[in-house]
Amino acid sequence: MSECLFCAIAAGDIPADVVHSDDDAVAFRDIAPQAPLHVLVIPRAHHANAAALAAEDAALAGRLMALAGRIAADAGVADDGYRVVTNTGDNAGQSVHHVHFHVLGGRGFAWPPG
């Protein structure tokens, strides 16, 4: 999608602080981090949200979740705990309509999230 921010990041057209890149996914640091570790994991292929991704490519959804776990482990937060968040739809706070998983760690989190 030519007007999708995350498609442009995945294509390398917009710079990002990339921590992982492969044929299926890109992971990069959030520009407004909410925790010491705050990385976004996105598929290179455009899927509007988590529901669309699950319906269109469940195997890719699983690979993205596995990547989130590896990012947490590589950052040294996996043993203490980390959070993976995806927002689906405007009412959930999704501001970029390209599915993305926030990997947050390095501090305690409250529940409910807000």
C-alpha cells in the first residue's frame, strides 16, 4: 500500500531503528517508547489488523509472535516478563492500520492496561 507508513518502513523508504529484518518481518524501535524496551514487530505484507492477519495468514501470525519472544530474549527481559500488545481498530487505539505487535519490557506493568 503506497500510503501505509509501516509498508514504507518495511520497504526501507522511511528510516527506522531496525533491530530485526527478514523476508517476512521487520522489527524496529518505537519512536515514542513506553518502556525501556519498546519494539514494533510488523509483517512486510500489508494486513490491516490482527484479525485480518489471522484470517489471511495464521502461520505468519505465529512467526511474528515467535519473533516478539526472541526480541524480548535478546533484550534480556524475557525472564522478568514482557508484554506483547496489538490493537485492532480505532476504539482499541490502532493508529496505523497495518498490523503491528508492540513488544514492551524492562519495567513493571499494571493491569488493566487502560
